[in-house]
Amino acid sequence: MRIRRSLAVLATAATLMGTLIGGSAGASAEPVGADRAALTYYVSLGDSLASGFQPDVQRDTDQSYTDKLFAQLKKTDANLRHIKLGCTGETTATMIKRGPCSYQDSAGRTVSQLDKAVDFLKVNGVQVKFLTLNIGGNDLGVCFQAGAIDVNCSLQALKTVDTNVGRITSAINAASSTQTHLAGANSFNPFLVTFLAGAQGKETALQSAGGQQAFNEIVAKHYKANHFTLVDFAAAYSSFAFTPDVDVAGLGKVPTNVARLCQFTFVCGALQDIHPNPAGHQVFADTARPAL
């Protein structure tokens, strides 16, 4: 039985007013020779949560939970390097087949994010100390249009996530060293923002909880089967806490989960964007760190 320490991560939330994500991703420079032998690595995989997309500047930044987690991990390992592969706009399908971002593997071939990760794990073995993954939010996000949830679309998206996350986590597990700490994140609920849009919006917000629960159960199943430790991003944002009500400036009393969404993302401000703000990313990093 493979022994792994827990970790975490991610996950992703989907877009709200369109496709949540857009940008590119890349990896840190990989040293060669004697210097490389002394290094250890943290590999982060995922979508715009992992890449750190911020809507106020419309680009990927160093404010992602993966960057903040890396800063914490590096305090106890000065040789640790961050291989940041997260791709804004990535879905479970494009992670496997190649989509918004492309990567070069050790043989110089252009590959998908998953293939790059597998190649890096095989080449670097026990030097890879940590790997985090969040993916699937964009699969479900396209099913939210004009303030409503398309149920048939959501059911199909969940089937796709089930198939693809199984494939992704299995490939990573097979390529990784038994000494690599694998972490996978579930998702907070971005659809809760509809609670602020009147009676119908409140109904949509309540309805969204069922789909979010199903999504989180699917990814948790595959994480467990493939030696990933789950870090509960949904709990970090109190995503299922419809009570008690909390006072929010400018909004009055709203459920705890809606208040947390407003606090940790851009969705209740002028940008009306569901991406986590720096404080929200810090919450994710702090949630992941204890598991390492």
C-alpha cells in the first residue's frame, strides 16, 4: 500500500458571467546538472485558481493559492522550487487533450498539462515532494447561464468530470513517487451569488447546493482511490452554510455562505467576477498547509 501524507487542494469554482477563465500558464525554469540534484519540487496543477487569474488586472498573477502555499512550504525547505502548471480556462477535457495552454515535455514535445505533469513526475521522482490539483469547475460553470442552472447540462458535466478526474488522478498517481504528497481540492460554490437576485435567485442558490455536493463527492471518490488527500475548499468558504444570516455592508443580512463568497471573491463588487481575491486565495493556502 502506498503511503502518502495528505494535502490538499483545490478546486475551482466556475465562472459566473461567462467563462471564468482566460490566460496562459507556464512552469518555473528547471535547473540542470549538479545544482538540479539538490532541488526539490512542488508541482501545482489546475485552472485559474492554480494560475492566479485576477480580474482586476485581467491576467494570471502570483496571488494564487498555489503561490501562497509555496511560500509557506519554502520556509522549511530552501531548495524547494514551484513548478506552476495551472492554466486559466482549463477543463478536465483540455487538461488531458490540450486546450488553452500547451507545454514542452522533457523530449521537447508539445503536450497537455496532464502529460507535462506525468513527464515531470517520472523524470524527477522523489525530488517532487508535493503536488496539488484543482480541476472541474469550468466543466460545471458552462451550465450556469443568465442566472439559471441548466440541469441537463449539469448532469452531463458531472458525468464528464467523473470520467476525466478518474483518468487524471490515476495517471498522476501512477507516475509519482510514493514519497510525493498528492493533494486534490474540491470546489466552493460560485452559484450562491444568485441569492442576491430576488426570490428566483434565492431558489437557484438553494438548487445549486445539490450539484455542488455531487461534484465534490465525485472528485473526493477519485482522490481517495488514487492516494490524494482532500482539502476541503467548500468548507473553507462555508459553501453549504445557509444559516445563520450575517450582516454584509451594502447587502444587509445574507446567509453565511453568501457572505463568505462576497468576502473572498470579486463577485459582490464592481467587477462581479467569481475569481477569489488575494484574501480568498490565502484561505485556500491556509486550508491546504496543515495537511502537508
